[in-house]
Amino acid sequence: MQAAPKANYDVCVIGGGPAGLATALQLRAANSHISIVVMEASNYSQPRVGESIAPGLESVLQAIGAEHLLCEHKHLPSAGVSSCWGSSQEHTNDFLLFPRGRGWHLNRSVFDKDLATLASERGIHVCTGYRFKQSKYVQLNWQLSFTCEQAKANNTTNSEVSISCAFIVDASGRTAKFAKLQGSKPIQLDSLICIYSYINRNHLDKPFAEINPFADGWSYSAPLPNNKKIVALMTDSDIASAKHYKQITVWQNTLCNVANISQHALLPKQPLNVWPAYSVVNPQITGSHWLAVGDAAMCYDPLSSQGITKSLVQGIYAGHALSDWFASSTNESKQQALRTYANSCSSGFQNYYAKWCEYYKLENRWQSATFWRRRIFNLADLNPNHYLTVNTHLKNKHWPHLTNWQQTAVCETVDAAPDKPLWHIVNRLKEQWQKPGALKLPDEYIINVLLALTREGFLEVNVEKRVQPNVLQKVRQRYAHN
């Protein structure tokens, strides 16, 4: 891998995770004349949260010539997933019965570094230890600045590095640093967090990933390479605070009861880690000479076991889009390449959201519990011809499942349309959250947001429309003249 970047490139990829590296590899395979640099903030030595991958990863890696990276001396084959989801009786999805091959428990640090090494071997400049700082568009080129982490650590006077490029790929992860600077506002689906640690694997442990729901969320455990095992408690951030799940004793006791893991085994050698695991989507994932990919575009619930696969697939889509973009001679054809990419991502997100809703509905043992009430929806509970009002008593209180700007947008839209039915509110929010060229959000998502806010008391449902104050004033004036 390269120690320092050059001054000019055709494409700069911000972030050297699976999405960014897949983008670079696919683009390199399509056009070897395009110069590409991948700027990664880490040096791939820090631990990264492992992931259990459902069958299908090998065929995705094959598309970019990287299937050989999956080998048993680095990663652990996965036999399947065992869970008590939707029932007290345990059931298992055995991956040996799947036609698309076996699953994997990945060592993420090793996987990402191997993918970066492969990219470097194929002529892509991969520079580690450079953190994105800022950008500006000048004379048809992007000017970017990065902080060299090593120089900063050594108190070197000049720790900043500048790069010029024609196109930027934001693969910076869920922070979406570059996309947010371009005005992209993430839409949050929930507030899920993962409270986890690593323990030693027992020889009696099953070769499966295990998922077990409980009133406040669900537990997850999976074997990892090097005789380790990840054990996690998944819940919402506000529930974790209220129930003290970040405290080691509470965490241990809960997992002993839920996941049937012994108290002795649950003695992590390090403090508990907390990792944001909420689903989020950035509607604006393309713009003038840039696109976002992977978690910078959308993050999936870990329950899907599709996070890394999704990132790789999107990277391949992005690589194709970039190849078409550079091959295009007109602005319209360049825009069409980006629209095609955005449409592919839209389809993927809509499929994910439908399955997310469907899977959470399967668990109905704790429907009245806060965690599950926030995820199990029935569209029939809201009549599209009914009307909404904002509960003024809760107007300034933040609901953790939404970003502040989302909640403000909902309240302002409802307030601005006192005589409009619910279906009108849905359409207005779609217009606000889906700018031209942005991802298409499912109607079900917006309706579920409104339904959730009514359940939490932020919105109130009315059968009859409210009379606007100005209309009421005109009526009074008319009667006064009579």
C-alpha cells in the first residue's frame, strides 16, 4: 500500500472499507486508465466488529475477482443461524441446505486489509492514516484536504495533505462526512445500539450464530476466528440508558437469562463496547461529480446479516456507474449514469425495508413493550382520510428514533396543513425528503413514522379536519355583517 498520495487523480475514494474498495476494484477492472486513490483513516490494525454473513458473499466477491480472500485459515465458515424468533421453540436455518454456498463469520480487520492489499496490487493507490477534513469544488475539479494521522501524532508542523480529483466517492461509513457537507440529510429508522464484548469460545459452543429476542431487544452471539466469540445485546439507546444495560453486571445478567450463556463465560477482559447499529438512509447519494456508497448511503439492521454484502454490491454498482460516467461525452449521459446507480440503491433499500418490517412482525410476544411497539406496525391503524394535529405539550421533546430535522419536518408539515388529510401529509413529506435524483423512500416508511409518532403521543388523530384560523375569522366577519 502507498505511503502518501500524489497530487492529482481522476477518482478519490474517501474510506477504505468494503464499499469503497469494491468501487475502486470494479472501476479499475472496467477502465485501467482511470487513476484512483483510496484514502483510509485507519491503518487496518484496529479491531473491527465482525459479522456473520449469509450465503452469497462468495459470488459477490467473484464479480471483483476477490473470492480467494475467503479462506478457512482466516475466516470461520458459518453453519447457519439458530434463534427463538417468534417462538419459544428454537429453530435453525442450516446454510448447508442453501444453494448459494455457505455463510461466513468474518474477521473484519483481516478481510478489509486483504481487500485493500488486493486493490493496491491492481494499481489502485491505497493510502492509510489519512482522515478527510474538507473539500471545495474549483474549476471543474474537487480540492480535498486530509489530515495525516501519523504526522499529527508526531506533532509535525504540516500534517495536512491536499488532493485534486474529478470525482469523489464517499465511502466514509455511517458518518457520511462528505455527503453531509453537500447537504445530504440522513433519515433515521430507529435508534438501535449494540453493546458487545468478546469472550473465549468454548469447545461445546454451537457453530451457529445465535439470536434470541426479549422484551427490550434481542441478543446476538457468533463464533469468530482465533477461538473468540462475540456476544452482544441489541436495544434502543434510550432503553439502554433507562435500564442500565451498559453496566457490566446488568449486561451479564440479561444475557445469562436471554442467551443461556453462563455467568462465568460472560467475563469480558475489556470494558463493554457500544456500537451504533441503527438503520439509516441518505436520500441524496449522488450529486455534481460525486456519489455515496455503502454505509455512507444506507446502513442496515445487523439482523439482516447483509451489511457487508450490501456494501460490496453497492460498490460494484458504483464502479459500473463511474465507468459509464467517465465514458460519457455529454452532461445528460453522465447524469443518467448516476441516476441508474441511485435507482439500483433505491430498489435495494425498498426490498430491505419490506423485509425489516416483515421480520420484526414475526415476533409478537412483547407487542406492548417499547422496543417492539416501535417496530411492529399495522398500516390499517391509520385512516388516510383522517387528520393529524401536533401535541403542543410534546412539541419540543425529541423522539430518539428520528433525527431532529425529521421530527421538525413532520411537525411543521402537520401544522402547515390543518385542513389536509393524512395522505396529503405523506405526499408532502415525500416531496421534502426525496429531492430530484434522490433515493425513493417507501410510502410505508413515512406512514410508519406518522403511526409511531401518534403512538408516542407526539401527534394526535382527528376524524374531522380542523378549521383554519383565517377561515374561522372570515365566518365570524360574515355573521357580524349580517
